[in-house]
Amino acid sequence: MYQFIIEQLDKVLKLHQEKKKALLVVSNTKTKRVGLYQLKLTAAEKSKMIHKVNNNYDSKIAVIYNNMNKKLKEAGYKELINPFEANTKGEINGENWVKKSH
């Protein structure tokens, strides 16, 4: 069971690293290509892209945690808390992780 947990958490770590790289690419992107033209990205479009990346990776991580918790529960162990699962207020485990603008 211990090896299974380590393997699953390693998958989560790799996905989180991919997510950080993808978010870095999105934040550095200034234009988008539409046909032959390059158009400047608006703040709303960039925000939408960031939201899409976050949702994509968070859902993949949630699937791993759900499968792992299912196996842990069947084996009689306590379930693990998914720290990447945010509630509607932008909080993760009671801490506010929403980036504040100055």
C-alpha cells in the first residue's frame, strides 16, 4: 500500500509541475494567431486561458486522489485530503490562494 501511495503522489507532483510550466507559458504569451494574423491577447482572454489550464490539471489531480482514496478506504486506512482542490472562494484548506492585485 505504501508503494502505491508514493507512486500516486509522484504522479500528482509531476502533474503539478506540468501545470506550473503551462501557467508560465500562458502568462508569457502576448499574442494569439488567427489565420494569418497575430492578435494581441486581452486580459480577459488570458484569464480564461489560465482558468482553463487550472481546471484541466486540477481535474486530473482530483481523479488520482479519488482513486487513491477509494483504495485506501477499501484497505481500512484514512483518506487523504486533496490540497489542490479549491472551494468556490478560491481557498485551499482554509487559506486564500487568490492572487491579489496591488
